Amino acid sequence: MVAQSTAPARVKAVQVAPSILSADFSRLGAEIESVLSGGADLLHLDVMDGHFVPNITFGPPLVKSVRKSTKATLDCHLMIEKPTRYVGAFVDAGADWVSVHCEAPDDVGAAIREVKARGKRAGIVLNPDTPLERARPHFGAVDYVLVMSVFPGFGGQAFIPGVLEKVRALAAERFPGDVEIDGGIDERTASLAVEAGANVLVAGSAVFGAKDRAAAIAAIRGRR
């Protein structure tokens, strides 16, 4: 009988990704600088088309403007119906990470391949009520999985704890990439997400709504 390995999985460093959707867009450059100087690891950009989700945010021109103002990693989450039509434009605008929804009525695999062909990191996203199996066919092609802990479309929603089962499942099967979580993340829910196995934490109002953003980022990361 061959003994099974009991070696622990590689522990990934926790990264905090403030979502600029919660920033003051009238002074976006200063807002971005405040969170990066406060210890943020990357910037999360929520792209919504008004069709896949009931809200509209911004497109490649905004990403291009952000790219001009910073060398930070830009994590673009595409909540759009036709990612195959637009992933190239977001990469050209300066996106470093591009994630697409497994629920999108499009050739999601082709969108992922396009991102990878352009030398960027690709991710697959699933909504709170989407089973992990729906996204599983893409796991071999992506660099990260983004688990939504709120229903996408609007910021400021309450964290849905049931999604942590999907995070635990990814940890149990030792998914080799990053596990990102987005929605209702603050100091309390961040610790639950990290304990479950997430290592990239997207936080909006918990960071941009804080007077001391460095302290907020440290608390979300688990350091005080």
C-alpha cells in the first residue's frame, strides 16, 4: 500500500485588492494613491455592462486612465455578456488580470484563451448561487478563481457566508492558482474567507470608506 502524502498545501500570501468602485471618482488619482501607499497589493476594477448585471460602470477608457497613473497590478472583473468581444480591449487598456463569469452567455473558454494568449492572468468567476461544478471545466486554463460573496451589480451588499463552502472545496482539492473573493469583505468576513482558503480579498467600502485606509487594509489582511 502506498501511503498518501500528508504534506500541507502551499500557503499563499494574503493580498488585498481595493475595489475602485467605492472610490471618489472626482479625485480618483488621489484615491488610488491613498490605498496603494496604505499597503494595497492590487487594484480591483468592476466592469458592468447593464445587461449581465443591472448596473453600468466603466469600460476600457477608464482602465487606460488608471494605467497611466499607476504601475500597480490592475485586476479587471468583467461582469459582461460578451467577454470574447472585449477582453482584448481591456488587456490593451492595461489590465493585468482579467476574469470572466462562467454564467456569461458567450464562449467563456475562448475569452480565457485570448487573455492567456496576450500574456495576462485569466480568471473564472462564479456567482453565489452557481455551483462550483459550473466553473470546473475552466480550472485547468485559469490562474485564479473568483468566488462572489454577494450578487454582482451593486456595492455595499452583505456578505453571503454560504459561499465559503466553495472556497473550502477549492482548498481541499488544492486548486493551484489564487482564490479570490469579492463582496461584503471587511475585517470580520476577511478572516472567515482566509480561514476557508481564500488569499485575494476584494474590499470596497471597507477600505475607501475608512478614515485610515492603511489601518483598514492591515486589518483586512489580518495584521494590526
